[in-house]
Amino acid sequence: MTHETHTPQTETVETDAGTARITWHPAKRKARLLLAVSHGAGGGIEAPDLQALAATLPAHGVSVALVEQPWRVAGKKLAPAPKTLDVGWRGIWPALEKKGLPVISGGRSAGARVACRTATELGAAAVLALSFPLHPPGRPEKSRADELLGAGVPTLVVQGGNDPFGKPAEFPEGTYELVEVPFGDHGFKVPKKAELSQDEAMTVITDGVTRWAGMLGA
């Protein structure tokens, strides 16, 4: 896994849901794409998968924008309703478009749902859904498959093999791609007894996203 050495730049953006924050990890050479990716309802951009993508993709011509929703910037513990998350995501979009690159709209968990719901409306080139919460744990009847299937743009789902919010085998047929992180839970954490290490699990994610991003627009 390659890692950056420069200090990322941060930018605050005013949205109708409050002040959001973008941490920029620019591509090391001429950028082809911009991946904008946000966090879930229970954590921030320090999530290991988001940090791994920000450390890896810039070496492959993809700039990465890690986006903190206004509720996180304000120091709140609980995420607001989905509609408010969508408002925050819409609000940061002009700052992304200023870069003049095709934008992959991405997120983990609740952020993945936001990316799917708003992709067509915002003109996203593609969607990256990390740990898409297909249903609440133990409630498979409360499916959110319509959000995923309705994204309307090329979509990559990266899902832990043991995610209680939806295992890969539970996902419906569709035109999206799915990369499975063996043994991974909702945060892609793998058990100590698993056949792959935590670093290897992160590499499955970064390799899968790098390969997929390389094919976009090819």
C-alpha cells in the first residue's frame, strides 16, 4: 500500500444543513477523477477504509476528498435524518465540481445511501458504496435495495463478508459490481483468527476500488 507524505488541505463549506468540511488528498500526477467520500452515522473520516483510500488512490490519478457532514463538524454524536444528510451532501457538491473532474460520489454506510440517493440529481460519474447498509441488523425485511439499484450510474459496492447490515449473498441482482472483503464486519474489521490480516483486508478494498476506478471512462 502506498502512502502520502504531504499534509492534506482542509476546506470548510457552508451548506443548508450547516458547515461541512472537506479534506483534500490531490492526485500525485494529472488527476482523471475525483472521489468524494463521506463517513457513516457512527464515525468520521478517520475510518480505516476511508484513510486507506485517501492514502492509495492519489498515486493512481484519483484525487480524494474526505467529506465530513455538518453534524460531525458541529461535534454532535448522532446523525440527523437521511433528508438532512442529503442536504449536506448537495451543499458540498459545488466545491467538488470546481476541480473540473468527473466526480465519483462515495460514502460508507449511511454515507453510501446518501451517494446512491443523490447520484443522478447531482450528475455523479459513478457511486462507491462502502458497507452499504442493505437492512438494519436482524431485519432483512426492511430492505434498502431500492436506493442502491436506483443510483442510475456505474456503482461499486464493497461489502464485508460478515456484515450484519447485509452480507454479499443477500444483495439483489443488479448492474452494480460487488467486492467482498472476506470475514469483514460493517467496519471491515476481520477476526484475529481469520485467514487474512487486517492490512490484507484493507488491501482488498484499495485494490478493488483502484481497479474499478481505472476502468471508469476507459
